[in-house]
Amino acid sequence: MAMRAAIRACVSSNSSGFLSRHLHASSGDSKKIVGVFYKANEYATKNPNFLGCVENALGIRSWLESQGHHYIVTDDKEGPDCELEKHIPDLHVLISTPFHPAYVTAERIKKAKNLQLLLTAGIGSDHIDLQAAAAAGLTVAEVTGSNVVSVAEDELMRILILMRNFVPGYNQVVNGEWNVAGIAYRAYDLEGKTVGTVGAGRIGKLLLQRLKPFGCNLLYHDRLQMGPEMEKETGAKYVESLGEMLPKCDVVVVNTPLTEKTRGMFNRELIGKMKKGVLIVNNARGAIMDRQAVVEAVESGHIGGYSGDVWDPQPAPKDHPWRYMPNQAMTPHISGTTIDAQLRYAAGTKDMLEKYFKGEDFPAQNYIVKDGELAPQYR
């Protein structure tokens, strides 16, 4: 099995013009696997299914160590003296999450001579320099579908929070105040509003399905149009031009991956095309937005409210301006790390590690980089 895998790797390398690292483990090989997760501290023992933290390490430590593998887990991922950096030269597999991402730069990839596999426990692998990973012959994979329901539900919640001006009302209660007018003057019904999603992949479709009963006018922009049956099921209309869709929307939801094309896409010019008072929900990636353009538009009232759980970088520094802008309902990156999602992405990560050890392929939809090629959504 190992010899056949090595031959396949050589053939692939020679035919595609890049040096492919031998992905699959030989039988009996001991591998060094590093996981980078957020710390749970006192919360780690409060729920037996809280797997996505340093302390519980996706629930796979005993399994890995019983097979003779070395499993290092840390939350220390930044700077030349961090714990992750110490293990870069000799690790074989790096597991990270979008919620506390280990930024895998071209420089780190160059140092990682033994690295074969980069796994994302969750969805979204933009914390990795994918071009550098492809050039180095690495495999990048994620647990596709593991938290799409979690994120779509969270987006719906954020739409309602902004639409109903919920946060100021909550703050009044906490602060011992009572001022109905201070909330009601900018609280609206969702029914009858136009909601557009920029991106209609797995999460975007689920959001549209959940919005349909609210009686909204639903629009979507994507590189691919849905089939007629899915359009009928969601009640959403396709708009080929983003510039045509945005001015129509009372609410804009960002559901597109972060790529070089989408980085900084929502700049002053694009935001300026939107309705005055538009509400924006972004659970995709913080870097899709021009940080300062968002702040200026919220402060001027052109953006009526902004909510999301994604920042650039993550964790967000204490002086990040989105923390302090008005009419925001921001949180740390939490939408895709519910307990239900953790169980799914922990199981999916274990499944891919099992396949890696056996020399088997992953589910096709899980690959982000394979044989030097990027998945279509990242090209």
C-alpha cells in the first residue's frame, strides 16, 4: 500500500510540475500531529462534549497515542517564540480551526520539512497560504458541511438582532434603564424586507431556506446559479451582478469565502452603492471587509447596523475599531463552534486522520488543496 502510494505521488509530481510530499503514512509509522485550538480553562469540564478546545483536544488524544503517534496541543500560535513555532520543523500533520486559527504562512511551510497534511477542524482554510501549500505539494482538507447549520442559524439570529435593535434594549436592562423610545425608533419587522446573500453555497442556501417563512424578498449573488428546484424551494432570485443586487437590499449577508479576489471586496465604493441604513451580517471572514470603510459607514449611518463573528486578525486585538463602533452586534468567532458542530468536526477530523494513516483518499468535497490544485472556490 505504502509503495503504491509513493509511486502515485511520484507520478503526480512529475506530471504536474510540482514536488508532492508523500501524504500517506506507512504502516507502523509514528507521526507528530499538532493541534491548535482555543483554551477553555474553567469551561473545559462543564460539558463532556466540549471537544474543540485545548483541554479536550477534539477527543482524539487517547486514540492517537494508543497507535504510537505524538499529539501536541496548544493555543500559543503567534510570534517567533510561540509553542507552535517550536514544532513546525518536525510536525507531519497540523490541525487548526477557524475559531482560533494557526496562520500557516509560506515561511512556516518552508520551515516545515516533514509537513504533509493541513487539516481544518471546521470550514474555511484561508488561514493557510494555499498557493504556497499547493506549490509545496501539501494536502489541505477541512470537514466540509460540519458546521453549516450552526452558521446559518447564527446568521438568522443576527439579522433579527439588528432588525429589532436588540442590543441597546439588552444594555438598558443590564444598566438599570428603561427607555422604550431609545429602542423603538429604529426597530423594524423582517417581513417584507429584501435580504440578499453574497454567496449561496451550503451556508447561503440554508440561510435562504430559513428566511423563506419570514415573508422576505430573497435575492442571491453567486458564481453559480442554483438549479430551478432549489430556487423554488428557497424562493430566492438570482442576481448575476453584485452591483445590481446590493442597492436593492435592506439586509446583506456575506457568505463568500476569503480569496485574493474577495479580500477587501466591501470597500468604500461598494458600500456606497448600498441603501442608506443597510444592515450587514458577516460570518464569512473579516478580511472580506475594508475595516476602516465599515467603521466610517457605520458612524455616518450609511450602514445602519453591522453584526458578525469574524475579525482580521483573530483573536481581535483590544483596540480593533469594530469593538467600539456604534450599532454593532459583534461577538468572538462562535457561530460554527456550537457543541453540535464540535461533535461533527471532531468526528470528521478523526475520520480523515484514519484515512491518512491507511493511505486512503478523503471525501472529495473535503479537499481544499490536492495534487497541487486548489478547490474551485479558492481559485
